[in-house]
Amino acid sequence: MTWQRLDRRTIAVHCAWLVAPLASFVLTLLATGGAVGVRGWLTLAGITLAFLVITIYGVLRLTTTRYRISASTFELNTGVLHRRRRSIVLERVRNVDLTASPVHRVLGLVVLRAGTAASDGGKELVLDALPRATAHRLREELLARADRTHADDPVIATMHWKWLRYAPLTFWVFGGVLIVAGAATRALNGLDIKWWEIGIVQDAFAAFGHSALWLTIPLLALGLTLLGMIGAIAVYVETWWSYRLEWTDAETLQVRRGLLTTRAVSIERRRLRGSRLREPLLLRAGGGALVDAVAGGLGNQEETRRRSSVLPPSPRAEAARVALEVLGLPQGTDPSLRKHPEVAQRRRVVRGFVFVTLPITFVLLLLGFLLTTVLLHVAWIFFLVTAPVAVWMGRDAYRNLGHGISGSHLVIRSGVFSRDTVLLEREGVLSWSFSSNPFSRRAGLVTATAAVAAGEQGYRIRDLAESDAVDFAEAVTPNFLTEFLARPSREVLG
């Protein structure tokens, strides 16, 4: 292939970033009746200057960016003041992802990212804006270097809109409201506007803020919760619209999703080391779960976390099916997990008291003696409420503990705020490490960590019986720890 350029519409993509700050400025003008201070106008001038600089730079970058696929490499030349030439060997390409923001979609463009495995340096080449047809053709050409055959039934899962009922059980119900509120506050501060001085806010506070707080506060909490639920549903729809999980061929797992920003993430089968079934507390209470792939070659830790998701919040039975199917395991596989020593339960209950209940109670008591007796009553009420919660959460965390072996996979389960069940290929375990502290040693417990070149790099089996830890690791990966088994376990782990 000869050297190719990016699409000229890339310049429009560079200009599109100005829409958000301009819209914020216009809304501020409307909210304040045009009363914007000197700081606000300086902010607008700074935005305009930055827009001009970035736009000029974008034009220059467009004219100096070239890419091509040679016989053995994918090459990219970039740079305005400093020329840079990068390439990756085609045989080492592990993923080719296509994404399109709303601006890209309006313009008919797609962003292509081709990356290698972390063991090869985690290189990634990004083409900011290609015509949609060109991007798909280029992706197929990059992935076609491997010998691949189509699977008989490539589709693993598609979207069911009845799963929307799980959207309000996710982080976005409350976290989304806080994120939006924080972003709006920062934007107003940048324009030297205090939100509590805006007329509509003052009118609302004057009408409801000084009386009937017993009614106003619950209604405000209810309103924020409903707003968060609507936002969570909107995020769910935007993120998982047109969701499809399939084998595009026998060796490539692909996740397609997105409404405004479309995404297509590819995971090579030989880089797939396992799967993780996640059950956050609220989602678990509603009978739901989601699934992540444990795979290498997805980028750094943040990129891996973002690109490894292969199933949206859905019924737990569906999540369990997908977690097994992406690994090629038969359905109905439900390994019996080994229980951990009873002392592990006591440690979790004690931690709840030591790190939450007792410190906060002590602070409230101290402030009560120094400031007002009202806080003394708050302290004992807090203790009575959180003490049984700490006991319950400690026992729940213990019930969620488990480890075992299921055929060719290691199974690890743990967590209370998010109960995670991880299935790891035993052949993918590269090493074991064992750690303990004075408290766990006194209790006869140890934490074993299985290191893998994928996902979080290491997966912990917490609070194993010290006498069983090395034997279990040897059962998972025979002959790894033979030399240590000849010594007493306490000598190895101490």
C-alpha cells in the first residue's frame, strides 16, 4: 500500500471541541441575564485563542500525517515540529478497535486504534479520522494476517432491552449526579459565577429552604435519585446500544456497542486468559451481574479496564453463561469452592469495627463534648446502626470467599461491595507469591497471588490457611513449587 493521508474532515473534528465551552457560556448568559464579569470575558477570550492555536496545529498535523501497510509492518508518520515515524509488526497486532464519537458519526468518520501486547511494549498506532469504509477495510486487512476460520455459531450475546431494569442499580444513579454537579460547578467557577447567587436558585431556596425541611430534604433526595435513575438509563442506552458479542472468526472475540460513540473492541483468543463475573452490591441485590474478559494486549491499566467489558448489567444467569462461553467452557460448570478458615470471618467483622464504626463514633463523641451535646446522641445512634451493618458485611464478605479448581481453570471468588468470580487458565499463571502481615500470621492465614500477563496482572486468594496455601498453588500449577514443598510451609511463607 502506498502512503495514505487522513481524511480532510479531521479539521472539523478538531474544531468541534469548541461547542461545549461556547454552549456553557451561552447558557450562563441566559441564566444571569447577560451579567458576566470581567473574568467570564477573559475566559471566553482564552477559549477563543486556544481554539485558534489548536485548529492551526490540527491543519498542520493533517498535512504531515501519513500511514501505510507494507509487507510486514503497519507504519505511521506524524509530527509538525518534530517528525516521528512509528511502526508495529503485523504479526504482533493483538487488537484493532474502531470508535466514533457523535462528531465523527455526523461526518462519517471513524477512529482506528491498532495495538500490540503489553509484552511487546504495548505499542499503539492511532488514526484519528478515517472514512468509515476505509477504516473497516483497513481493520480487516490488519486482522487478515493470521490464519482464521469462521465459527459455526459466532454470536454469543446480543442486547435485550428488558435488561434496562438493571441500569438504576449501577454506579451512575448517584455517581452520575455528582459528576454532572461537579462539572457544572467548575464551569461556573471558571466564569466567576457563584451558583447560589443565580436568581432561580435564590428563589427556590427562599420558597422552600427556610420551612418544612422535614419535607424539603426527602423530596430533594427523591428528586436527585430520580434524576440519577434517568441519567443511569441514558448512560446504559448510549453505552450498550446495538450491543453484540461474537466471534468474528475462530480466533477473534469482538464487542460492538455504542449509540452516540460507537465502539468495536477485538480480543484475540490466544490473549484471552480468563473471565470475571462481577456482582456489585446493588446489582447483586437485583439479581444482576456483568462480565469482563481477562486478556492481555488491551493497553495500560485504565485502557484494560475500559476495553475488557464484554457484557452489560444483565441477569446473573445470562452473565454466568457468557463468562463460560467466552472461554469455551461447557454450560452448567459450577465448581465447588473451598471454604476459608472461620478466623477469616472474624477478621472481616473486626475490620469493619476498627476502620469504620469505632473511629467515626469516637470523632462524634469528641466533637459532642467540645461543641454540642446533639453530636453525643448522633454518636450512639451511629454506633447502634453501623454495628450490625459491620457484622452483616463481615459475614457476607466471608460467605463470598472461595477458591477451587475447575478442569483447566483456577476459580477465585471474593468481595462484598462487588462480589467477583474470576476464572483463570491454569496454564496462564506465570508465578505465585505469598504475603502476610503480623495479624494474619498470628491467625495462621496467608494471601496467595497468581500472576498472569493479562487483566490486573495478579489475582489474590485472600486469607488461605497457611498450611494449605503452597499445596493448593502446586495443585493449580504442578511442578512450579516443587522445591518449596520439601520445606515446612511456615518456613516458606514466613
